[in-house]
Amino acid sequence: MAHTVPDPRQTFEPALSVRQVLTLERVLAGEPEVVAGAGQLDRPVRWVHVAEAADVGVMLTGGEMVLTTGVLLAGDEAKQAEYIQSLHRAEAAAVVLGLGRAFPTPPEVMRRAAERCGLPLVVLHRPFPFAELTEEVQCRLVRRKFAAVSLSETVRTALTGLITAGAPLGRLLDEVAQHAACPVVVTNLAHRVLATAGERPAVDDVLRDWERIARQAWGHHPGRSGTGGGTEGDGWIRAELGGRGERWGRLLLCGYRGDPATGRLLAERAAEALVLHRMLGGAAARTWEEQSAESLLTDLVSGAVPARQLLPRARAAGLPVNRRTFVPLVVPGGDPGRLERLLRVLGLAGIVADLGDHATAVLLSLARDQDACALTAHFAARLRDGSDTACEVVAAADPRTAWDDVPAGLREARHVADAVADSAAALDLPAVVRLRDVHLRGLIRLLRDDPQVQSFAERELAGLLDTGGPELLNVLRTYLATGRNKSRTAQLHHVSRPALYRRLEAIQARLGADLDDFEQAASVHIALLAHDAQQQ
């Protein structure tokens, strides 16, 4: 159900600062004057407290604006200095002194002490009913807290609904980004970016400078929630992701412009939802790392997003991209988990993703001084050695040294993989297959959707497709793929040569073609390749 997401910059004012309190109409009526600590007026005010006691500092918890007439401090400069120092130790936001009988003018001792401590000292030149100020400020603070609780429930309800509906991780983050009105980033514990949400230009700006941002956000406080090296005032608000005593990720609001307390609440609700989403996914669900790699490689293959714009995502995902050689690979029927493990065993940098249609992409990132062809061959050989069959192949494009050329390389490798899919055994292909190895088969794959090619295939194979059945079609496929080698064909189909001869005769009779004639055999072979390409 569509719903309107409020803009936090409009719904939630930033926490009232000392400066903002001093601009309230009721305060202005008292003719306020800042006599010390003018550089600290942006301190947040958590509460307003009226107190005349000289030892009020022991009753504070921090962030209070203290209102006083100073009646118990008059005539004792030591008490005046200690009063300011005690407020400073209690981390009070500011002290407001109403001038009158106790202090007709700003007390110099208190002014000097406040200036040394950096504590804003404000004097009111006209009598001012403190109760009116406390009432207005407290009402504003309570409204803010109520609005924050309301936001919390709104976000919780929306995210729970998405989880119940089976929404993917990206959809949850989109919802969070709408409420936060800033980029949202999810990482693992190594700061590798797993998912992002928000307006694309803003997200790209974050990812482009991700290494510095990650150091700021987590570099100084690796084990704490809230903020790390960055400050809440800068809008870098984080929350830990984990459960059952184990942390496995982090969420970061990047440049949140609302109230920091509201931002923390929003981040906490989002983190709770993401933990629940991951737990409900179960062991069989794809990990966020797999989804991240799949999203990146899918965007590279499709060309929907220019490669240059995907570079920050690749870098943030942990793929080395500076002065590297990229080797695009596609493994027909490859298991992403197995390929990931092989990369780790061989110490190769790269990302792996399932592209669908029984094809898995691998993008290797190698140092410029490494032998890309030799490492690709070694990767493919190790993959084949650990396979249940001896015919597993790796479709490879030529190495690329420019990131902008990677999408074309991935598409080339995908084309090669499509051309040899389900035919590696019959073709007796090497472990690494390149575009030059697929010859006619690759061309047919490119032309498979052409109506004239489809008509040609139907016409040439009509007799066999109508009455021959899949067994004779498989024999024909193997016979032509092996270069009309009868011994090899009989061996692969586990039949005797006389039995194979009878099947070949049946095939020729149904096709009305002489397979010993090169031109006729070539025509049937092309038709069969086109037919197979159309079935995939």
C-alpha cells in the first residue's frame, strides 16, 4: 500500500540549541545578552532547570539550561566561580542569570570563569518569569519526543509489513532511506559494502569516498553503537547488526540532517528489521554478500548503468580496482559458493555472482604484473579437478586493463558460455574456452532469434523432430559435434558400432539427407545448432 513518507528535516526540528532558545519570543522580551561562551551557543538543550542552590551541579545529568537569579551567590566571589565550574563539570548546556537585586550588572567573576570553561553565560536585563520559559521549552521537547516515538512506530510497521510480504533487502533499505532522506549503507564487519539505498548521486558520492568515510564512522569506536569517528552533528549515524551474541554487520545513515536522537532511533528500528529479515531468510537464502555481488555484476553485464558509475560500488564492495587487470569469466552451471571458496584457496581477488540461466560470473582483479592467462588457466584446472565431471569449462574473455571495458568482457564471456552450454563433453573442450574456440556455434547463438534462422532449422530437421524422438536427435548431435567420428559417438552413447550405423541410417532416412556429404552434413549441423540455441 502506498503511503506518504514524511521528510524528517520538516517533521523534526533539530534538538533545541542554546542559540534557538535565545531567539524565542518570550526570551527576547527579557533582553538577553551573551556575556561569555559565545562560541558554544549551538550546544543542544536537553532540559531547562530553575535552581538557586549553589551546589546545583550535583543534581544535573548534562545538557540542561540552568536559570537562576544568583541570590545565594551574591557577595561571595569564590562561590560564584565554583558555581560556574560545577555547571561545567556537570556538562550543562548554558546558564541564564536574571539581573536584579542580587546582580544589577553581569558579575565579572562569573563571566571570566564561564569564558575559561567555554560555558555560555547569558544575562537577562529585564525581569523575566522563568516559569514561562521552562513551560515553552519543555513543551517543545515533549512534542519532539512524541514525534520521534511516532516515527519509530511508523518505520517499524512499514518494515515489518515488507518483511512479512517477503520483500528483498533492497526494498527495506529503500524504505529506510525515504524516512531518513539520506543515503543508507549496509556493510559487513570488514566495512565491505553489501547494499545501499537513497538517491543515486548522493549514494555515489558516499561510495566514491568510502574508505575515508568508513574510517571516520568506525575507526575510533569499533565496538560501540551510535557514531564512531564521525559525529552525530555531521549526520553519520550507525547501528550494529547482529543477534544471538554475534555481530555480523553495520548500518550507516550518511549525512542525516534531522535531529541526531531521531536519527539514532531510525537507525535502531532499521537495524532490528534487517536482523529479523536475515534470520527469517534461513540457511538456504542467499547471503547479503551474494546479493551485493549479483547486483553489481548484473548491472555490469546489462549495461543499464555506465561502468564508470559502478566503479565506486565495486571499490566499496572490496574489489581492488586501481591499476588492476580484470579477467571476466562465466562458468556454465557453476556453483557460486564453490567458486568463492576456490578464489579464497588460490588467493585471488574477485567477486562471484549467479547470473541466472545456470551461469555464474566471476570477475577476477589481478595485479598488473600477474600473468592473467596463466592464472585463469590454473583457476579453470583446479575447478575441473574438483568437479564430478571432467568436462567443466570456464568461458573467458580477454583480460581488460580499463574498467570501462569490463562490461563488454563479461558479455563476451557470457556469449561464449552460452555457446558451449550442455555441449562440453561432446566437444571435448579445454578447461578455458574463449571466443575464438566457439566458431560457428558462437555465431549461431547470436543469430538464434532471427526468424529466418528459426525457419531454416525447422525445415532442415522437420523429419527428425516430427518422428525421430529425442534419442535419435542426441545421436545426431554427438555425431556432428565429434566431426562425424563414429567410434567416438558410439563410445559416448555406450552402443556398438553396428547399432550406431542403424541409428545413423534411420536419421538420414528421416532427414532425407546424406551425412557423408560435407555440404549436406554442414547444413544439418547448422540447423541443429540453431535448434539447440533456440531451446536455451
